[in-house]
Amino acid sequence: MNAHTALAALAGNYCHGDIVASHRHTEGQLVHAIDGVMLVSVAGTTWIVPSGHALWVPSGREHQVRMTGDVRMRTLLITPGAHSALAEECQVIKVSPLLRELIVAAAGELNDEGARLRHAQIVDLIFSELARAQPVMAHVPIPAEPRLKSLCADFIDNPSQESKLESWAGQLNMSSRTLARLFQKELGMSYSEWRKRTRLLLSLQRLASGASILEVALEHGYQSPSAFTAMFKRTMGYTPSNCRSV
């Protein structure tokens, strides 16, 4: 397969709340943003993709992208079979500083032989970096029940809010016990577990943007950076300090 036809790069800038409507590609897509957070919904599952990370969506999978904050999206379309290391299921990876720059560089014009040769070399390097990329847990289930789905979306937009189960139950005109059962039924986890996971994944954006571990720990309700770091490493497989170099 010709290297410069195996991969194409797309670029787009979006505002908070913008939505790329549900669509699919014949190619696989590496969805990445150099700034901002994207919520990518694939077959009823929503993936939080902050800057410094990318979501691999295999070919033919219908997906929708919703922007949280201003987003500078830089995405790759990769021909099926072009790279054996790419998974057959959706997967979020950590984007190395080198891979980030390669993704940006891949969007250059291919208007002469020299540019096409350079693009082929960039593609080879991208595939090499993808083979080494570290997968991370970034899946947040979103309920199907419309009113609860709306509250969850509002929380993702503003995760620092001190919302309580009782408050959400009041907004939905149901008891807190009924809401707790609904969370477990729709998401397979409790309200507190869902909120903890969502905040953790959104903390990746704050860390990548330069916020201190102390700041992020306090914003997410931890009494000390060490407690936040221990929880973060247990869940993500690496420490918060690793996000600072992204």
C-alpha cells in the first residue's frame, strides 16, 4: 500500500457545544484535539477525549462528536489494513508529544513530489508511534433516559459543581432511592462512582493544560495531592505528573 494514500489528515476548529452530527467513515478514524475536550458517542457509549489523548474509531462505526470548551480538532483517517497494531474496537490512547506534532504535520499540502515523500515519512513515523501508544480507560457511560442524560451532560460541562444525588432526584421529581436504582440499571454503577470516573477523566484536560496536581486534587474533592495521585494511578495506570509533559 502506498504510504501517502494510507492516511489522510483533517483539521477543524469548533466552539463549546458544537456537534459533529452522527456519521461514519470507510476508513478508521483517530479522533484527536490539540486543545479542548471531545465527547465521542459510539453505539451508545460515550468516550471522553481530552487534549493529549485520541480515540481510535474503527472503520464503519457510526459516531457523533460533541465539543466541551473550544476545540481544535486534528484527526486522521487511516485506510483499513494499513497498520496491524490498530485495534478492532474503540480505544483511547495517550498521545505522545512526538505523535501530536506528527498529526499536525500530516495535514500539510501534497502539491509536489517532495511534499508527498515527506508525507510518506510522516505516515511511517505516525504508525511507529501508534504501535507504542499507551491505551487508557476513558469510557463514561451515558444514560438513555432523556432527563437523566441531560443532567449528566450538564455535569460533564461543569464537573466542579457540588451536585448531590438528592438534588438531582428533586430535579427529576423522584426519590433519591428511585434515582439510585435508575443509575444502577442504566449505567451499571452508582451515582457516586459515575461522578468520580467522570471527574477523573476530565482532570486529564486540566493537568495537560498546566494546572498543578494540588489544584486538580482540590477541585475534585481530595484532601491531598497524594490521595488524588494514588487514585489516579490505580485507575489510569500512570501518575498525574505524566500528563504534564503531554
